[in-house]
Amino acid sequence: MAAGTKTAIITGAAGGVGSALTRRLDALGYHLTLLSRNAEKLQKLASELSHKPELIVRDLDMDLIREVRDGWAFYRDRRPEAYGELVQS
């Protein structure tokens, strides 16, 4: 990851608002971690992006959403210059 590049973790990335946010943040040069329940849609979206995102396909229950939020906060606190946004859609 280039110095100064921000990271966004987006839940529900394969559809609707999540997909739109994914495309916008990709255009802005963010490093993306994308989470979705739909592997096929997530793979299709990833193939259309300028930058190669990290993909996580899994049922997004509330426990996972809490894990993502807690994990993001942990890394953001350790390297605030690298982590910008957590988007849950």
C-alpha cells in the first residue's frame, strides 16, 4: 500500500449503496476490503475496479459486523494514517 493511502472496509459491498460506495472509493484510490454474502456479485464488482480489493464472502450476521467494527478500530488506532473509513451498508 502506498504511503498515505487510506483503507475502507465496506460491508454489503456487492449491492446497492455498498456497491456505489465501493466504486467511488476505488476511484479515489482507497485500498478496499469488501464484505458480502454474494460471492458471484462480489467477484463481478471486484473485476470492474481499478484497484485489487481484498474480498471476504460470508454471511454478515451481527457478530461478524461487530468483529469488523472492532477490528477496524484496532487497526485504525495502531495506524491512523492508513485507515480512513468503515462503511456498513
